[in-house]
Amino acid sequence: MSPKAVEHAIADRRPIEISPRVHWIGALDPDIRTFDVILKTANGTSYNAYVVRGSEGVAIVDTVKEEFADDFFARLEAVAAYDEIRAIVINHLEPDHTGALPELMQRAPQARLYISFQAQLMLKALLKRENLEFTPVDTGDRIDLGDRSLEFLHTPYLHWPDTQCTYLREEEILFSGDVFGCHFCDPRLFNDTCGDFRFSFEYYYAHIMRPFREYVLRALALIEPLPLQVIAPAHGPILRDRPTAYVGRYRELAAPRLKREIFPGEKTLLIFYISSYGNTARMAEAIYAAAQEIEGVRASLYDLTGGETNSFADLLEEADGLVLGSPTINGDAVKPIWDLLSSLTVIDMKGKLGAAFGSFGWSGEAVRMIEDRLRGLKLRVPLQGVRVKLIPTPEEIEECRQFGRALGEELMGRRANRVIDMSELLSSNA
Amino acid sequence: MAKATVTFADIGVTVTVPAGTRIIEISEKVGAGITYGCREGDCGTCIMKVVEGWDNLTEPSVLEGKVLRDNYAGKHHRLACQAQVLGGDIAVKPA
Ligand SMILES: Cc1cc2nc3c(=O)[nH]c(=O)nc-3n(C[C@H](O)[C@H](O)[C@H](O)COP(=O)(O)O)c2cc1C
Ligand code: FES
Ligand SMILES: [Fe+2]
Ligand SMILES: [Fe+2]
């Protein structure tokens, strides 16, 4: 089919052939500009759904957003009858892929629903239906459609707990859900005939997949061994030209970026501060110098006023520890600190060392607020941060140095074992 | 009140606690590497490995058992937001 013919067929609500047994039956949404609150798209998106025909029945893989259900059903009816449908596979429960599911289940009541075993707890909350019958599946499970079969890959957290990929081995087609997808709407549909979507692909990865880097690596370990003719994602172009290049790109994006520059055994500690009269800055320098003295610690010091928050995200993704210094202004830490912290939602910070410090005038809320936020972002915060009233005295600078050394030792795992009573913990955090 | 100890093996801190304490009540305060999401036994973020004193924690509920299985948790894993100390010595670390 020529690109023009594809375009016409889509406009006429006809299905698009990927292979004689596999059709696209999704929908285009050229007008959407904001997706899931957090994503922008310059030219809309698509909701890709697919039909697979085996000698002993038909399977549907994913549906579309509810408002596009008519498109989906019209295309579906052109390739299959409802009573032929044996299986409905949902790779991801988000409403952009399950909008037409309740109606599809009404029209094909004999069809079995297959979802990831991690989707079970969410299904009811999402579809608001009792007694829904489904088969939970895991890596290695498969559905037999006669001369075609579907195998499941459990790929959780890409980007919801329930996400999975479905592989049609006889044709080497991977229905990958949101993985390898992007918000890019082009009626030519295939990656070798549509416009340049590299930007959208990278942007989608950065915002949707990057927070789950560890899970991306686990999913790649399942996907990379598969022979691939086509990757059929749930959004954006169908990747039939060099599909493995996109798998390779995910591998590059998920691989640690700076590891080569760090010596084995070394740990990195990033100290960010902001300071109006230099008091928090002086504390920062003392902490930095002392942490740097601990063997194995590679500390770096940054004034947040001198950088774009986003460019620090790459550094933080690789860092082993993060220390933030802020004065208290109007009962709060200052905005660049919160901006930096909110940029961390796109990277995996789980279990890293976190700490805070700062100068204040009379109430000094900032440090504890930052510590709470760091805990909320799943960093561990073992050391209570140093707070100094106005200009640090030499004794207080020494306290900062001790704090810096303790952070360095904590980072290197060299702090002596301690025994404490729970009551001390409760009182010290006042 | 019966006393017990909980050791956070990843950071080498031992805390003496009264029986009935949940791990979540202390692990964040000492800065152990166990992390939390929902804090109510639903999401599996807080899965920890119990390296010692498995029997000194309350039995997992049916729901906790399900969340552990869904996350492929091993035999000696528990949800830190759910497990409560019964007594004796316990050692845990992030899963
Ligand atoms: C990109 C994205 C990320 C999400 N991350 C989480 C999450 O980390 N934890 C969670 O409980 N729900 C998460 N959700 C689910 C939403 O909170 C859920 O769909 C909610 O019902 C949306 O509410 P709204 O309709 O008011 O936007 C996420 C949803 C999206 C689209
Ligand atoms: S924090 Fe969600 S299960 Fe414990
Ligand atoms: Fe999604
Ligand atoms: Fe999606």
C-alpha cells in the first residue's frame, strides 16, 4: 500500500494491513496537544490497536480512547466478525487503550480478556464493573490461535505497574504497548513513510520511561533476544523499518551515562545550594571540602543560581548522593530548590543518599521541609541536616565540616554501627 | 513493655523498639534504604528482605501475601509498611 493509499484508507475508516494476518484498527487524534497533564505534543497522537487472525480465531490487541471508539469498531468490523474474536489482550490499562474495552466486551461476549497479573487490582477501579472475567498472564504464558499464537512478556512499570508486551512469534511482531511509542500523529502510519518523529520518540522516553530506568533494562533483557520484523507500539508510527534500532536506542538511553568517567569504588556526592547573603554558601563550601576529604568521595559543588534545573537531571541520575542547601525565605525553601526537586520525578532516585542544610533568620523551616521532600522522593536521609542562625560562627563551620565528613562516610558505607533507642528518634526529629 | 531490636543491615543501625512497632515507623527516621509509596500495603514499593528473625514479625495478611507474590518477592521478603515487630531480634534490608 502506498503512503497515499494508507492515508485514504485511514480517512475512510478502513483497517490497515501490516501483514495478511495482522491489521491496524486504531485511531488518529491530530488535535490533542497535552497528554496525561505532563506531556506536550505538537501534532497530536494515535491510539494503535491491532487485530491478529489465526486459523482458529481472532485476537484483538488493545483498544482506543473512548471518544474514538467508532473509528475502532468500524475498522474492526471490516476485518473480523465479533463472534470470531476469541481473545482480547490489553497491554496497559490506561484509558487511552481501554476506552473501547467495555463496549468491545459487550459486542464479543465470548472473548476472553488477557491482562498482566499486576493489572488485576487496578482493573476494577478503572472499568467500574463487577464480576469481570479475565485471565491474568505472565512472561511465558501464551494464547494459541491455531497457526498463530501470542506470547506475553511481563514488563512492569513501563509506565504503569500493569504494562506488558505481546509477541506474535510466527510473524516476529512485537505489540509493545506504550514502550517504543510516542505521541506523533501521521496518517502515513509507518516509520519509513511518515515524517521525522525522532524528537517525539526521545521526548516520550524522557518523560514516560526514564523514571523507570531499572525496569527498562529488565524489559530490554526480555525483548532483545526476540527476532523482530515489526514493533507495533500503542502510540505513534509502526516501526517496520529497522525495528531493532529503536530497541538499541532504548538500550543507549537507559544505560548509565557517566559511569565511564567515575573510577570503580568511587562515589559521587552532588551539593547544590542557593544563597542570598552568602551564609548558606559558606556552609556549602565547608561541607564540600570536608566530604571531599573522605577517601573515595567525588564531591561537586553547584550554585543553583548559575544553572538550568533540567541540565542537572543527567548528573543526578548518576550521582550516589544529593545534598541541598537553602536559606529559609518566608517560611519555606526557595523556588530553585523546589524546581530541582520536582525535576527529579523523571529520574530514578530510589535509595540514594539525601541531605539538607541552610542558614535562617528566626524560624528556619527550609531544611526539614527539604528533608521530608527527599524522603517522599524515596531517597534515604540518615543524617539530620545542619541549620545555622544567620552568619555561621567558626564553631558552626566546624559543625558543617563534621556533617560533610559524616555524609562522605555514610556514602562510602563506613559509618560505625550504632545502637539507638526509638525514643531518641522520635525526639530528635522535632 | 516487651522490647525488641530491629537492625537495618544496609546502614548498620540497630534500634530498640517496643513490640507492636511497624518497620515503617523507624526505617525512614534512621535513613535506611527502604522506600515507600502508598504506605498502606498496596503498591509493593517497600518490599524488604528479612535477613534475620523472620518469626519475630507478625504474619503477612492475605493482601500482603498477594502483593508480595505479584512482585515476585522471595520467601523472606515482607512489606515494611505492614510488618509489625513481635519481639526478639530482627534484621532487615532493602530488597
Ligand atoms: C504518566 C502517568 C504517571 C502516573 N504515575 C502514577 C504513580 O506514580 N502513582 C499512582 O498512584 N498513579 C499514577 N498514575 C495514575 C493516575 O494517578 C490515575 O490515572 C488518576 O486516576 C488520574 O487522575 P485524573 O483523572 O484526575 O488525572 C499515573 C498516570 C499517568 C498518566
Ligand atoms: S508502601 Fe506501598 S506497599 Fe508498602
Ligand atoms: Fe500509558
Ligand atoms: Fe498510552
